[in-house]
Amino acid sequence: MTRAFKILTFQTSVLLAGILMMSVVADMAKAAPAPPAAAVTIGNFTFKAPVVTVRPGTTVTWTNGDDIPHTVVSKDGVFRSKVLDTGDRFSFTFAKAGQFGYFCSLHPHMTGTIIVKA
């Protein structure tokens, strides 16, 4: 094997290794998938999705679309929003499986349920 051929082979190997490294780095740099999310709109004195089924790790966001204040309070004390004015949001991430009933503390007839299934 000639010296020129050995140098060319070495340079080609280095080039291929560099390309492979760039590919690995590019794959690592891709954004992780967004965590699961669900939305509940509050309007006309109701939770517009009164029963929502999600997986553990899902963040549920309630948005007050009414022109009067509301709250989101779990029946078992797991979560509680501040008073939500028009356009305000409240989010809670459900880490474990279970059934979570909630209501508006200002208007207790407003109720909903989040079902978390693995």
C-alpha cells in the first residue's frame, strides 16, 4: 500500500467519523416530545368538558371563558386554583392514576371529573 493511499484512507475514515458524530449530535439535539396536555374551558357556568380522561403525567389546563370569576377545586384537596377572572388559566399535572372530582367553589353546582388511566 502506498503512503498516499494510506493518508487518503485515514482522511476518509476521519471524515466518515465526523459525519457520523454530527448525525448523532443532531439526533440528540432534537426536542423531546412535549408532555401530554388537556384543556377544559369554563363557560356559561359549566366546565365544557365535564369528564376528561388522561394518562399519568398529563397537565390539564382550565381556562375561564366566562365574564365572571370561577375556581377549580378538587373534592379531595389535591389541587385548588386561585379565583380565575376572564381569560385566567389554572394548570395541574396528574402524576398518578385515579379519579379526581372537582368543582367551582363560587358556584358549587359546576362540577367535573378528571380520570387518569395508566
